[in-house]
Amino acid sequence: MPRTLDNESVLLQQMIEGDTTAFKEIYEFYQGIVYAFAFRLTKTKDLAEDVVQEVFTKIWEKREQINIEKNFGGYIRQTARNHIYNAWTKAAHDKTMLENMGRHLQHLQTLTPDELAFRELGRMYRQAVDKLPARQKEIFQLRREQELSFEQIATRLGISKNTVKNQMVSALRSIRKDIAGNEEMLILVAALWIYFQK
């Protein structure tokens, strides 16, 4: 059963009114939960720690917008997920981060704590790939599974490098749209989007 914070609604109301002691108590209860969630998705200690700091900074700055009648745990999880997505987007030109993401994608199955959940995510992902038009699917698989460069794919298929890149972008957009209802798959596709722009 999930842990709950005693008098959470009272503490939230006090925090909204600017009570730093209430904020500290909320932080101490939720910071480990946010860190575990962030680390499970990023597999990066530094990024997970950064997510914790950014999430609670945002919560304090926007405390007056918090609705104490709604699930605060869900709200804080959504805030963390949004920050992770934005952080990965901003890291698009960071070679080290891209390499780390690539390794994470290659070993995602062994790193995912819930094997059954991973299998379901994998099934959704494969279904989304199978729905792609034939040429997009071929290009996507050459890039994703065989790890060919844009130039290598262009040479093999007798098309331009820009065509390859545009087809990859279209494929990733289609996959993202197809699985938009699943938050962990959104994180995976965000990483794919960045990784394949190298």
C-alpha cells in the first residue's frame, strides 16, 4: 500500500500560505519518491537529483496554483515527468548525455524493474513500429536496429540523407502519437527522438 503523509491537506494549505516548515515536511516525505521515479526513468543519478531540486523549486514557486482537493502525489509525478522530458530535450546537443541515453535504450529491458510492465511497453512499441509505412519502417529499423548512419542508409536505399532524416522524424512522430497515452513510453520515445538526431 502506498505511503501517505499525515495531515497532507493541512500541510499543503500551510505551504500555499507560505509556511516554509510545512514545505520542508512535504519535501522530506516526497523527495525520495520523486528521486526513485526520476531515476527509474533516467537511470542517471545526477539527472534524478536535478529533477528533485527542480520539481520542488517549481512547487514552491507555484504553490498558490496547487489544488489541495486533487491528488498531490499525481501532481508531483506529472511535474517530475515534464521536467525529465524537458531535460532530455535540452540535452539534444550534449554528446555525453546522448551516449548515455543510447546505452540506456540498448539495455532498457535489463534495467526496467517491472518485467511485465516492460513487456507490455515493448509490445506497444513494436505495434507502433509495425504501423509505419513500409519505407519509414525500413529506415527506422536500419537506424534503430542495425545502427546505420543516415549516410549509410541513404547509400543503401539510393535516397538522400535529408530524406532519411525526414523519414526518421516522421516515424518518431507517428510512434509518439500512437502511444501518447502511456507516460513511460513517452519518455522512451523522447530519448529515441534525441538519440537518432546524432
